[in-house]
Amino acid sequence: YDGLAIELTYINGFLRTASTRGDGYEGEDVTQNIRTIKSVPLKIEGDNIPEEIDIRGEVYIDVKEFEKLNKEREKHSESIFANPRNAAAGSIRQLDSSITAKRNLHLACYGIGAVKGIDFRSQSDLIKWLEKARFPVPSIVKLTKGISEVIPVVKEIEKKRKDFSFETDGAVIKVNEFRLQKILGMKTREPRWAIAYKFAAHQGITKINEIIASVGRTGVITPVAFLEPVRIGGVTVSRSTLHNWDEIERKDIRVGDTVVIERAGDVIPHVVTIIKDKRTGKEKCFNPPKKCPVCGSAVEREEGEVAYRCIGLNCPAQVQERIRHYVSRTAMDIEGLGEKNVELLFSKGLIKHFVDIYKLKKEDLLELPRFAEKSAQNLIDAIDKSKHTTLARFLYSLGILHAGEYGAKLLARNFKNIEELYNVKSERIIEIKQMGEKTADSISRFF
């Protein structure tokens, strides 16, 4: 299932809390929204009820429901979800649980965390108990003996994949006995007793109608292909990243080319190859720009880098992308400030920097076409909520070049507050385990 990992905690048979997996250290409390999903038991059925149990599973949305949801969003001029996984995650993180209730989400349970008052000897025992207790489980679960029996089952699942109502990108193979799982233990981030077998990515053939140069928050200019819409793995794909001009040159990609498109990891579409036999001679090369396509500033390419960058500090595209990054889910997580609302507020001059977000008033929003009383208040509430965040999230939201989400977490674990970073030297940052010299220099220059 390609959705959002969830942990449900039951005390004496009743659902107490529900949380997302998060980053492995901290998840989100989504109890109210989870309660709206029809397949989630609010009470454990049967006689063998544990005192306490954490049940792990995946919340997902069917492909048809996903397409229906995106059509509705397009009708209301809202940004569409890129894939069913994002749709499920976005639905679970809604501030308004009535919206989640309308999304027709599903749950599939496959594991447990902490447990008291019941003893499971194996994964197969657990699945049987889950079924008796009225928990939904994966549609295909097979107990096999040895790897020779595993391979045919995996191939069977891959073959049936196109007929499933939901997105899936692989099969999970687990050691059945919990005693053996305990002996095998864990690696840094994953168990030794389980492995995910990834299926071949979905592919499709289509034509490149246009290539544009898109400017990101750090000034990096990325070539993006606009395609004849093509269905790939239940999702309509109409655009694809071309990564950089070295990649365009290596694959000899041109406007007008017929290409093979693949959804890598069944999420991000990219061009695998061109089909030269389909060329007519009318195809056109797309060269890197000499000036920024948005602000007209000079474009530079540093030695040793593949990226071309706009050097304009006040480039509108960069400013908007920095704001979008700041409000994104993994950063300050301001619900209601999606791409279109950021664009609207920026075009009206209400926000020119992320600081301006905290100056917004409900009255300002009510004058705009996309806001009514409830949506305006929801956004103001979400902005207020973002003021109470973690240091790691805030550092990541600043968009420090080369730092990224992991770098922000490393900083937060080594410095008490942002004031400590103002006068820090790169030598001090480099002492942090797993922090590279380039990243340390960038952080030092930023502060």
C-alpha cells in the first residue's frame, strides 16, 4: 500500500490515540481524523483483548477516489495532489476532521509495537488475531517455507498489481517468528528480519510538447518538460523534471521528442530515454538560459556543479519558492498556505518574505477571492500554531543552502537555540558528526 504509516494505540480495547510515524523520533497526533475512517475499529472485537496494544498500519486512498478528489480540487481552483500517497497524507493532516471524513480513506494493518496482556508468537498469528478483531489486513498475505516459495508469491502480487484498486510499489518479506525477529534485531533505520522487494516502475510513452526553465528557492534553474498527458500506473502524468542540462545533453532530449516516461519509486516522473525512430527532424534543442527567465538577472554555473543558478537576490520566483518551502509540511507546516494561496498573497503584495506571514490579518484574507470566513480563520489559526514549533523544523524552514532536513536536525541536537548559531564558526559546525565541510561553510555564512 502506498499511503501514510500510522500507529493506533488501544487501551483496554478502546482506541486512545493515533499518530503518524514521523521521522522516527516524533510523529503527529492525528486521532480525531483517524476516527473518521470507517475501516478503523474504535473498539477491539472478540474475547482476547490486550490491556494495551500499538497497532501499525497504512492509511491509503483508492486510485478512483484519488482521481475524483483531484477533479474536485481542480474545479475549485485548488492545487492537485501529485499521487495517492500525498493525497492520503494530506487528508490525515487536515485541521478540519470533517474534510478527512469526506475523503473515503482506508486502513490496512500489518504489525504491532508495544503490547501488554497478549502474546503473539509470529507474524501469521498476529494477522489471524487482527482479522478476528475486525482490523483490515493486506489483501494478500502468504505464509511460505523458504525463499524458493517467496519468489512465486512476489511475482504473483506484481502480476496482479494492475488490477488492485490502490497504488503499490512492492511487497514486504518478513521472518515469521517473533523470536527470530528479536535475535536478528535492527540496523540503523530498518529491521534485519524484513526486506521490501520493489516492483519495476510503471512506464508510458508520450511526447514532449514544451520545455521550460523553472527557478527554485536557491536560484537553481531546472528544465521541466510539459508532456502530452499519459496514464502511468493509474495517474495522469503531464510534466516531468529533466534534472539539468548535462542530463538533457546525455540523453539528447529535444522539444518534440517521443519519450519513455517512468514514475521513479512510482512517484516522481522522469524521462528514461528518447525514441529516436520517432523523430521527424522538427525537434528543437533546449539550451541553458543566459539570463533568469523570471527576473532577467545573470545566470552562473559554479565550477564542479551541474546546476545553473540565477544570482538575483530578489528574484520573485526564488522568493515565492522560499516562502513555499517555509510553510511546507516538513518545515513550519502551515495548513492552508499551499502553492496557489502563496502565489495569490504574493501577487497582492501581502507577503514578500516569510516574516510577512505573521503580519497577516483575517480582514486582509477576507478581501481575497479564495477566502471565506471559515477558511480565513483556519489559516490564521494555522499561522498561530506554527509559532510553537521545534528548533529543527524552524532551521529547516530557513532553507539554508546544502543543509537540508537532516542537517537541520543535526544542528538542533548540537545547539540549544538559534542565538547560539549567530556567531558560530564553520570549524565548530564541522565537528558535528556527519556534517560535511560544504554544509558547515554554508550554515556559517547564513548566520
